[in-house]
Amino acid sequence: MADEKPAAKAERDPDTGLLRGNDGKERCWWHGGLEDYQQYHDTEWGWPVDEDRRLFEKICLEGFQSGLSWLTILRKREGFRAAFANFEFEQVAKFTEADVERCLQDAGIVRHRKKIESTINNARRALELRDEFGSLAAYFWSYEPKPENRPEKIDFATARTLGKTAESTALSKDLKKRGWSFVGPTTVYAFMQSMGMVNDHLEGCCCRDDIEAARDAFKRPVKG
């Protein structure tokens, strides 16, 4: 789930978890009324993604978020893109210790050695995944939960229980077996939410139906 800590003075409805914006529309609570966070909520979070570069970026940034708020990562995203070759994993896989040291001096990102090294390692593992499955998208989407395994309704109470699922646990386990790091079940579920593998916008959120329609129309990538 995106950062649940209060992000602004705007307050959610205590029963529905919805927050009414200045435009009169109701949205999931967690963007807190902040303009950049609301933009992310409306235009990115939950929309289905099949582009490998974006998927690699998303899973790496979710790893950097560990122990932090997503808002912190979102506001440093351009810095991360500059530091990590726009998350073109073919290039990141070639990074050396000199690049690690460069990143550690970069105030535009989260300067955490193990997470920086993890991003480089995961880029190398991403190349292996692409060779095996044809694309990262084909691999990740193969873990999409079946409809019968999803909650019947994503209300506020249900949403707050979705820290990890059987599918995110299985994906996390397989990634770790393949040598990936900073991909625990909770991190992986946040990734699944952000890249549209699940639609966890609340019932009544102005984005939920549009995203569900996009998911219905989305052609799932398959192993090539």
C-alpha cells in the first residue's frame, strides 16, 4: 500500500477512507491532498504497466522505500532516474563500484549502500529474467492473482489488511531464489499495486472504475 501516514491537513472520511478533493472528487485517503501525490494517485497508481523499464523502476523504487514513506521516494524519483540511467537495466547492470560511490554522494537519492548495490544486482538478475521469459512483464504478470482470490470489495477496512498476499509472497520467494534482493512480500505487494496487477483503489474512489476498465482491456503479456 502507498504510504498511510498523514501527508497533509486534508482529512479522510473515517468510515469510507475517502478524501474529497478541491475538484469535488473523492479519492483514496493516502495522497493526503498533496498535489504531486494526488497526481500520482490519479495517473499512475494501479494503472496496468507492461513496459520493462517502468517495471524495473517500480520494483527498485519500492525497495528503496523500505523503512521510508512513498512520498519521500516520489519526490526524489527524478534524482533516482538520473543516478540509475533512467532505470535502463541493461546499463545499470554494467555499474561498477565507482558508480556505487557516486550514488552514495548523490543527495538527490536515498544514499543507502545496500539498496544501491541491490539495484545494480537486480538489474543483472532482470537481464536473466528477460532472457528466460522474453520480458520482465511476462514474468511479473504471471503472478497476477486470480479473481476468485481477490477480496469481493476493496473497502477501507479491507484495504488496510492488504500488506501482503499469497501471490506477493510467492513472487517474493521466487525473486529471492533468482538472486533478487529487497523484494520482501510487502515490498512486492506494493509493487503489484502500483503497476496495476491489482486494483486496490477504494470503492467510491473516482479512479477505481476507470482503472478496472483499463485492466479489462489490458492484454496480459505472456512468455515469449
